[in-house]
Amino acid sequence: MANEFAFFLEATFSSKMGSAPPRVSTLIRHGWVSLFFWIAFGLLIEAFIGFRIPALLDDPVRRGHFRLAHAHGTLLSVVLIVAAICARLDLIRLDLMGSVGLRSAAVFLPLGFLLGGLWHAKDGPGFGIVLVPIGVLLLLATAIHLASSAPSR
């Protein structure tokens, strides 16, 4: 069974791998680097909680926003990787607008949560939170754009 799956993967990806446009390679590289960063950030959050660091434990706004940054950053990193795979399989047409939109959303949305929790007022998020709706709008617009670029079969 494992050999048949390996054959399927090789047959599916072998002809597509060498012909990928540079924006697909950039997207997949951004996805993996971003995934590494946000998973490492999640480990740092868990270490702060495990070692009972007061800067995180005594500040529920910071703790919540850091967790949101980790979750959104990790998920959007996976979305970048999946979009690059879909583009290589010709399931979507990844043009410049789609690539830049996805990559920008994957930066703005989690970074907004991170900055909103890093420097904030007593009971609310900091000014960095303004990046979150920008990232969400970019993500929504890019999702619609990529959905419309998918070939109808």
C-alpha cells in the first residue's frame, strides 16, 4: 500500500515540480518559514506558562492575544503551503495578486494580534490590532480571487 501511495505522489508531482513559477516557490518557502516561526512562538508561550512567568500569566490580554497570534499564524502558514500545492497541481491559478494577497494576510493578521498583545492598554489591545482587520480583508479578497481562478471541470 505504501508503494502505491509513493507511486501516486511521484506521478502526480514529478511533472509539476520543475515547472513551478517563482511565485509558487516563494509562497511555499514563506509558508514553511512562517510555520516554523509560529510553532516556535507557541512553544515559547507554553514555556512562559510552564515556568510561571508573570509577564504572561498576570496579563490576560497579552496571553489571549499571543495565543491568537500563534493560532492564526500557524493556520495561515498551512494555508500558504496548501495554496502552493494547489497551484502546482493546476487546481488554482496563482497570479501576482493571489500570491501577494495570501502572503500579506499571513503576515498582517497574526502580527496584529502579536503587537496588540505586546504593547497594550490596561484592558484592551494595543494599536497593533489595526493590522488584524486589514489581514482579514486581504484574506477574504484573496480567497474570492483564488476561488474564481479555479478551473471549472
